[in-house]
Amino acid sequence: MMIGRVHSHISNLILSIRILGLFLFTCLLVGCDDEIAPFNTIDFPFSVYGLVNPQADTQAVRVFTIDTTLELTPEQSLDAVASIIEVEQGIRHVLIDSVTQLPSGDFRHTFWSRFDVQHGELYRVEVERSDGLVTRSSDIRVPDPIRIESPEPTEFQVQDLILPILIEGNPPSMPRIDVRYSTFSASQLGVRMIDNPVTISYATAPMPVDGILAFDINLQEDFLRIREDFNAREIQGQICTDDITIEIHVGNEEWRSPIGVFDPNVLVEPGTLSNIENGFGFFGAGFIETIQVFPPLTMQVRAGFFDCAASLGG
């Protein structure tokens, strides 16, 4: 049972890495095509990808060997001792190697340990080979908490179909801001919930206003995007929404793309976004803060959404 819980923790952490915008999937992570040349002249021992999350009780990193030949990752334990270090406290957490197999037959080595991390503290990952070679990250600081607020829209904002969102705190970086609409389709056959909510990115929207970061959700523009999504998926009927979930992905200072956006076609190049010494990869700190908002029905209808409750006689 413990192994199942550990793999569940690891899966959630790896998902956190992915949704926080870490698109640094080099061929070491996803496998290489035959046309990609192996690393013939690189003497780095490891690539390391991971994060520490103050909202999790288990921390994990993925470790890959850097080989001069193209081959699958082995199932057997790596020649590696991985640790996450609490820099200011001088505490070293030695991680356990957990091996998972992909549908392709390849294996992944996720090193994990159960411990809490604290906002504002410094952490570093180190992976040492038996010959003494060490791959390590820079020291990264866990961001302080933030608070998301959705104040009542002003009369002018109601007129313009705008929902104001405020972010209290000082997030070093926000790789992703996702606004997710729960949607329904209403027709003569009734109302049904759409399985995959429509998510709209507002990552470039926040601006400082009176010392607080703020951005506006535009209900009408988002409705048009949702309608495009419905059309693309050939979903029939009127579009209704119930609530909006806002997810803000907060990262440490180094979690900034050198090109301004997280474009996997650019960041796939090893070293493009990396804080790893004597290797490749990225080790960060981050968490996700979430809030649900419920737009007034009058604003929804004016933006183009249908009143599902009325169609049900509610």
C-alpha cells in the first residue's frame, strides 16, 4: 500500500512539473529520433528535472544519465545518489530511487523523499556518481504565498463584461495563469456537462495596479473562444457556464523563459533554460494557488452564455 501511495505522490509531483510550464523535454526525457546525434563530447554525468513544492509532503526529481550512445534508460538502479539540501538549515534529504516503466518499454528514475519544504527557504539538488562527479542545481528560494481575490466588479466593469482579479503578494514568476470554464451544452434534449473544461491562458495579463498585481477576465472574449472550441469539437447546443476556476502557477525567480514564453520548440534545446551545474535540466520551486469565481448571471447572458437554469425551469 505504501508503494502505491508513493507512486501517487510522485505522479502528482511530475504533473506539477508539467503544468507549471516546465517544457524542457529534451530527447533525454522523451526519447530520441534516429537522426539526432548522441552526445559524443559531453562529459556531464546527469540531467535533473524537478521541483520542491511547499504544498506537498513528498518532493521528487527525475534523473537521467547522459550517454554517448542512443539507448533506452535501464531498469536497474542508476549509479547515482540524489539529495535535496535545505541550504540554510544544513539538512540533507537523501532520495529513494523509484523506477517506472513507460508504454514504450523505456524506464524513468524518479528519486523521492517525504518531507515538507517552507516558503522563503533555500534548497538545492545534488546527484553524485560513484566516481565523485556531482551534478547540482543553483540554490533556489521557495516563493512566498500569494492570495487571489475577486472583488465585486464596478459599474463600468459590469458594463464592459469584465471580472477583476487581484493577486496579493510578490510572486517572483508566474509561468502559467489558467482561467478554466466549466461548461454545459443546452438543447431540446436537456443540459449536459462537457467533460473537458475550456482553459484560457492569461499568463501575460497581470499588471501592477496600486502596488498589487491585477488582471481582467473578459467574459465576452472568452465566450467567443469557448464557442470556437465547441465548434471544433462539434458540440451542439447553447453554451452555459457555472463557475470559473483560476489557477495561478507561482515559480521561483529562475523560472523565467529567456524568450518570454514557454515555447517547447525553443526550450527543447539542452541548456536553453537551465540552472544545473555539470549537467542539464532544471530544478525549481513552486506551487499552484486556486480560486473559484461565479460571474453574475446577467453578465454571463450579455456575454453570450445561455441561462441553463431557466431552460430547466430553475
